[in-house]
Amino acid sequence: MSVLSSIFLGLVQGVAEFLPISSSGHLSLFQNFFGLVSAEGSLFFDVLLHLGTLIAVFVYYWKDIVALVKEFFHLIACVFSREKRRQMKRLPPNGRLILMIIVATLPLFVILPIKDKVEGLYGNTIFVGCALAVTGCILFFSDRMARGKKGPKSATMLDALLVGVGQAVAVVPGLSRSGTTISAGMMRGFHRRFAVRFSFLLSIPAVLGANILSIGEAVREGIDVSLLPAYIVGTLVAAVSGYFAIRLVNLLADKGKFGNFAYYCWGIGAAAVVASLIFR
């Protein structure tokens, strides 16, 4: 793997992870049509690319994350302190948000038993192309819904659970995790900015969990030390491009132009299906 390839793949991961166009779908297409991620040690590189996008979330939402961590430890203290429990009449917004993230993460555990079958879909470019088309439909209709007003104070745990179901379904290559979760939030009446914020904060446990499950396998697969410079460059590119992609998604969702990505997903999905049939 060259440094140029790592830059390209880092850019694809950073942009497609947060823009609602499916990073898994794009990486699958690039792998199958161009062989760009078939190098030895690619699983380790994949883990690093996801680490880069995780860094982007931490940098962009660092104030939220710090506040949530503080609130988390405060809630733990309340569990062991009767006096603090009496003082806290109801969960504060950050406390509710923490609980919502936990509830929304639970559906991912249902996917674990079929993880290998889902990963097997990465080689089916016709399926990936169709899934990208479905992503386009989700985005197209979500932007045409009435603007919701729900935030951490008014959103329910059922809302969070249904967004989490969307995240679990979006492990399928070609379905956008961000697009599905943000759209699910909008459908449940979330304010557009809160839908984006919740989606990206929800990605933290999902990406961390996926990396923890993959790191052991990546080490067993082998790490080519000579490729470390390319790996590092790709990770940094994923982090930087991911940060600006988050900014762009927030801007477009707030302006009601989130659905514009639907046309891109339809185009790429159709091209993938046609190319699969021609070059099969």
C-alpha cells in the first residue's frame, strides 16, 4: 500500500463516514472494483481509519463529551449516595442523553451473532449498490418531513431505541450509519441539530466496540511495520476530513438540504449495479 493509496482511503473513510453516503459501501466498491484495500494488514488499517473518524468526533464534540463524562460519574455517585439521590429530583438533560445513548446502543448486540454473515455482504457489489439506493430513499424522504422540536429534555427512551435499531440495521454495507440514524431521529421528531448531534455521539460506543472486537483479529492477521507511515498518514487524513464532514452535515441538515445526498447515493448505487453486471 502506497502513501497515496492511504491518503485516498483515509479521505473516503473520513468523508463517507459522516456524510450520509455510507463509508462501508464506498470502501466495498473500491475494494472490489479497484483492489485498493486488499493489501496485507488491511484489517489493522481499517481499525486505524475508524480511529481517525473517532478522533474527529471527539474534537468536534469535545465540550459535549466532557460534560457527558462528568454527568456519568455524577450519576454513579448518586447511585451510592442516598443524599444525592434526594437532591436530584429528575435526570438533567445530559443524564437523559447518556441513558439515551446506552439504550440506542443495545440493538447492536443483536447483530453480533450474524456479524460474519453481514461482513460477507461486502463482496456482493450488486447488493451494496441496491443498499446505496435505499440510503438515497431514506435521505430523500427524511428531508421532506416536518421539522421536529425534540431535544434531550423531551425525547423518549423509545425514540432512542428506534434510532438505535436504525444504527443496527445500518451495519449492512451500503446503508449509511449517519444517514439512517439522523433520518430516524428526524422521523421521531428530533430537532435537526439534535438528530445530528445524537447520531455522532452515538457513533462513539459503536466505533469503539467494533474496534475492540477487530483489534485482536487484526493483530493475528499481521501488521506490516514497513507500512506504518502510510497507516499514520491515512489515519490523520480520516480525522481531518471527518471533522470537516461533521461540520458540513450540521450545516446542511439545519438548512433542510440533507436530502440532496440522495441523488448522489442513487447515482453511485446504479453505477455499482451496472458495473457489476457488465464486469461479472
